[in-house]
Amino acid sequence: MAMTAQEVEDYIRTALPDASITIEDLAGDGDHYACTVVCESFRGLSRVRQHQIVYTALQGHMGGKLHALALQTSAPDR
């Protein structure tokens, strides 16, 4: 069973409640998403660390219930 965009957002929002999250279903199959996460807590962190935080928020579903996620992360512009 694939994850819905709302489920993906809910997992991320639980870990990063102040984040701005945009999710797009790339293939219309609920299995391939593009996700942009902008969060103040990313400020000063490497892009790799930002992605690790998001993947951790997905609680092991990446590669299983969630097949593909094109991820973009950043801190908000000042």
C-alpha cells in the first residue's frame, strides 16, 4: 500500500511543526513524490543533514511504503 501525500506531510509535520511543506505526486500513482520542506531549524545545517532529518521523520517508510521522494530542503529566506 502506497502512502498518500497527506500521510507524507503528516509524518514530516510531526517532526518539524513549523515547516512549510509542499508535496507533488509526480506520477499520479501515490508512490512517486516531489517534496519541498522549508524550515528554520535547517538553518546552518548541511543539505545532507537536512535530508536525514526528513528521512528520519518518515519513520522507515522510505523505500518501502514510500517508493520515491525527490526532496528539496532549505531554511527560509531572511
